[in-house]
Amino acid sequence: MMLGLKVPTDAAWAEEAARDLGRVLVDHAHCEMKAASNALSLAARHPHSVALVRALTDLAREEIDHFQRVLVFLERRGLALGPPPVDAYAAELRRARRELPASALPSAALVDRLLVGALIEARSCERFKLLLPKIDERALHTFYGELFAAEARHHRTLVDLAIAVSGGDEAGVLARLEHWSEVEGRIVRALASAAPRTTIHG
Ligand SMILES: [Fe+2]
Ligand SMILES: [Fe+2]
């Protein structure tokens, strides 16, 4: 499975998403904005490490760029951005954070947030790959191919940052990531059986 994900997205997801690319684009735009604001809020809360702040603000800058590029595709289609769709996936991940057993890693709360971010990147990456063969519009196809690579890189960056802030405990962080991957997989499976969706995550 891609980037440590435990549960593959159902093949029917891509069929459905491809039928309503406008909705996918609206949801996707909001995902990019959330990724940027999450990176910024983590940077603002952890000013002690210049390296961490630099990496997170670089990430935020790139996510804002992705957001603005999705906006162009929305505008070309005459679609409004509108309010963010309900994000059950993110809500379930937040809830799981409170229910998970405590982590003994240094900076455990920050490590968890970085790992959750890493899994969200992995899931986006997986879904861009599933969507790619369904997209006829050349510019959008090129864009999603580029995002596929970017989100895979972000996954790696966030895992590396988690290892760095834990003081270099790679084995400990990867064990925690394994735990989070199980949780994320259960959430994806539950959401897929609840209703058909055309979102980048849930
Ligand atoms: Fe992005
Ligand atoms: Fe990303």
C-alpha cells in the first residue's frame, strides 16, 4: 500500500469522483487551504525551533500555491469556492487523537499532529493517483500528476519533522505512525460504507 496506508480507497470512489469533478475541485481547494493553515498554526505554536518553523512555513507556502492553482480551475468552470464541505474525515482524526493511548515520545502532541498531517498527505496522494486516469482535461491531468508527487514529498517531510522533534527517535515515531495508520484506515473504511463521497479524503 502506498505510503504506509492500511486501507486502499475503494475503486468506486474514483468513478464517482470523476463524474463530479467540480465538487472534487471545491473540496480539494478547501483541503489545500486547511493544509496551509494547519502548517502555519503549528509553526506559530512552536517558535522555539527555527528549522521547524522554516520547514512548516515552506510547506504552508506550497499549499497556498496549490490552493490558488485549484482556484484557477474553479474559475474556469465558473464554480464558486463556497463554504468548506463537512469534513468528517478530519473530525474523526481529531476525535481519535483524544482517544489514543498517550505517547511517551518527547513533544508527543506535536509528533501526533505532524503524523496525522503526514497521513492526510498520503491519502491525498493516493486519491490523486486514482483520479489521474479518469481526467481528460490536459491541464488538470498535469496539475494532479504534479500534486501526486508534491503530496508524497510532504508526507515524507512531515514524518521527518516528527522524528526531528522527538529528538531523533525514528523507531518510536514509526511505531506511532503505524498506530495512526490503523486508525486512519478504520476511519476511511467507515466513511466509505456510510455514503458514497466525492471528496479528496473521507
Ligand atoms: Fe497540497
Ligand atoms: Fe501537501
